[in-house]
Amino acid sequence: MLKEEVINAGRKQLEKQHLPLHLANHLYTDLFGQTKKLNNDEVIKYQTALQEILNGRPLQYVTGKAPFYGYEFHVNQHVLIPRFETEQLVFYTLRYINKYFNQPITIVDIGTGCGNIAITLKKERPSLRVWGTDLSKEAIITASNNAKKLGVNVPFLVGDMLKPLMGKKFDVVISNPPYLKKDEDIAEEVRKNEPAIALFGGNDGLKHYRKMFIDLPKILKPSFLIALEVSEIIIKDLIKLVWETFPDSKYVIKEDLLGRIRMLFIYHNID
């Protein structure tokens, strides 16, 4: 049985975060109700996981799993934890694809992380030809393993932004790049645990957008869609960058379910 002080310390945290006790092969309601007995290995494993959570480690890193768009992805300290807001980016991108593109199209996810965006797009629309890139070799390994686990064929390339894609052409580019400003105030749990390379976009948050926009015209087809996750803080400056790079294109800004500016869609010759 777990020590009483451990149970008391962690009960509220567990109820808040719903720690999945596949770590110990039991539901936490069974554990607290003492309807099932844990063996010593399960107790140690659970106690260790609980202590990590109480010390501020994100639940998803403790379990090694994160849900996204109804699928389960393996995550680790090398990749950003998938967010609900990014699910909306995928949702709207699929709507635009359905509305404006008839033939099978080619799409690339820039800064793929654990591969959640690229893999989800392929799962939802198997006819899509989906690629992904990331600067982190460890992230690419994680994404490739997730693709294998979820049964999809998505090529993942190691490289800085669009550099590995030169010579290829795409109908759609999607990305959730690091866009936090260097001095932006974020939750301590995020700052301490998630990879800084996947969070921060330089002094003004636009570092990775600038790098992306330099090469985007080289890989886009004449008719294209660019789908970006953004924040309210950087949107005005980012729109200026859009005007400079794609003066003949149109764009749409969308909010998340909390009413925050979260998505930017740039499109040309598809409406």
C-alpha cells in the first residue's frame, strides 16, 4: 500500500490532472478505494511518478504520452508537449484543404517536434503527401517513432526550418514555430521542463518566422496555403512580414476557443 502521507499529498493533484495509472496498471479510483492490490514494483513506479508531478514535472513527460486530435503521441524532454490550440490549427487547415484543393496535395510541417501535426494530417487525410522537418535530431527520432506506432508513412527530415526541402514544391506549409519573446512571462513548469529551442523566437518572437519566410517562396507552388500558429503579442509585426513577403496574397486571422488570436492563414490563388 502507498504510504498515507504520499496519498494525502498527491490526491488533489491527481484529481486535478487525472494521472493515468497505466503506470501501475490500475485506475486511481481503484488505488484510493483499495479494491486492487499493487505489487511492490507497481508501488515504486507510481510513487516515483507522483513525486515527479509534485516536483513540477509535466504529467505528459512523466507518463511519456500526450493526446492530440484523438491520437496518442509519445513525448519526451526533446519535444514540446502538444497543445489543444494546435488541434484547432489542424482542424482549420483540413477545412481549407477540403474546400480549396481537389487533387492529392503535398504538405510539410515545419518544426514538427513529436510529429503530432504531420501525423494527424496524414491520419485524417491518408491521400495527403505529408513531410516534416525539425532542427533537433532527437525530435525527428521521436516523430518517426510516433509515425510508425500510428501506422502512417511520413518522411521526417533533420534540418533548420525549410533548408532540407530545397528543390521540392509544396501546396501547403503548416507550422507551429517557437514564437515566445525572449523575456516573455511563461509558466515556470513550462520554462523549466520544455525545450527552449521549441519555445522562444528571439527578442521579438519573430526569429523563426523570418527564417521561414526567406525560403517559403522557393518551395511553394503557384497556388498555396500557409497555416501558422501565432500569438496576440506578435501578430501585428508578423502581418507586416506577410505584406513584405507575399504582397499579392491574402490572409485570415483566427481566434482559439478562448477568443485569443492564435492562427494565421496565408493563401494565394486558391479562393
